[in-house]
Amino acid sequence: MVPRIVLYISWLLLAVCVHASSLSLQNLRFTITSSTATQLRTDVLSPNKKPNPLTLGPSDTLKLTFQITESSEGKGVQPHQTFLRFYDSVSGEEGIQPVRVTPGGKAKFELNMARPPPSLPPTTNRPLEVSLILGSFVHDPAKFELFDLYIPPSQTPAPHPDEAKFHELPLIHHTFRPEQKVPPKFVSAVFAALVLSPWVVLLGLWSNVGVRVPHLFSPHVVPFTVLLGAFEALLCWYWVDLKLGQVLLYGGILALPTVFAGKTALSTIGGWRTKKN
């Protein structure tokens, strides 16, 4: 048990010592050149003090070089993550640009305003606060405020072709079709009379001819008469409420007993006629 405890303690002490080490910057320098490679400004930066704001023209280039070292030993190290942050403190817009660092801790970054990176935030006449962010698994994270940078104002970005889909749409006003106009009651009454007029003519002719139906209410004929009346009622119901599929269903159900009732009624009437003869 003792060797294992000693091993745990040694690892813990080593982790504490490593975690306690911090990162620092050495040889921090910037250079601003024009499109003709003329040096406009160059100076050494201090991680603890900002210089006067830097200004870049539309075709100028900013070159930034530095080395990342351990504060305790001064040995160059390569952090796991290294970023330059461009931040507008008024609008809150920011842009993050990764920086490549060699195993020895040396880094170089160039910002060419003729071809600015898309990570730059929208700019106006206000300066951008430029800071360096270092992230490491074995060192304390570090952030260094480097300088303020003036760059030309950015142009208004072109609208996205789908931008209109995300705008607020006008309020939808539902329009309903006006109610169907019903003809006057007199017109409806006239057409209803025309529909019923054939029945009036039929009954009048029957009264003149003197048609007799002595066996209409006979037990063998009444079922057929009732089923025929059911078919007439089904058609009236269809005209009022039913759908075609329902009419076909109910009609099919009525058709079977109607056939048998009609066959029975016809055979009975035929027997009556045979007896008379």
C-alpha cells in the first residue's frame, strides 16, 4: 500500500506544479506595411500595456509575430488553442481568428485588408479591441490585451436570397364566400307544384278510369307495396341528407327482400286470375 500512496502523491504534486505554471509572451512585435511593401509603422508590444491605436488602410497589411513561453522556465511551448479576438465593445460583435503556433511556441499572423478574412466582425469608425487568447490542458489559460485597431468600415452585406422568408409577414385576413342567395318563396312554390303536378294528373285519370285494387292490402301483396314505399322514402332521404354511397348501401339491403316479396305478390295475383278464369 505504501508504494501506491507515494505514487499517487507524486502524481498529485506534479499536476499541481504543472498547473501552477503560466504562459507568457516574448518578442511581441507588429509591422504595418502598405501595398508597395513600405513599412508604415513597426514597434515592439508589451503584453501589459496597450500602445497607441493602430490604423490600417484599405490595402495595408498587419504582421504580428510573437513567441509563447512558460513563465517559470522561459521555454517555448505550443498551446492547444491560440486565437486572436477582434471585438467591437459598442455593438458587441466579435470575430475569432485561429493562429498557428510551432512546437517551439513561435507564431506569425498577417491581416491583409485587401483580402480580409471572413472572421472579422462588421466595422464602423470605431476601433476593434484585439486580444490574444491561449488555451492549454497543462497550463493556466491566458488572455492578453494587445492593442486597438482601426480598419476601414465594412460595406453593408448583400441581402441573402432567403432573407425575405424570415421577415414578419402581414396579418392574414380571412375572407368568406357570401351566403348563397335563396330564390323567393313564390318561385320555390311554383317549381314544387310543377314537380307534384304529374301525381295530380295521375290520380285524376285513375278517378275517371275507375281503377280497382281489391287485393292491395292482402297479406301477400302488402310487403311488396311497403318495400316499394321504402324505396321512395330512401330517394327522398337521399335528396335531403344522404350521400350516394349510403343510398347504394341501403338500396342493396332493400333490394333482396323486395325481389322475394315481388315474386310472392306476382304469383299470388296470378293464382287469383287463374281461379277467375
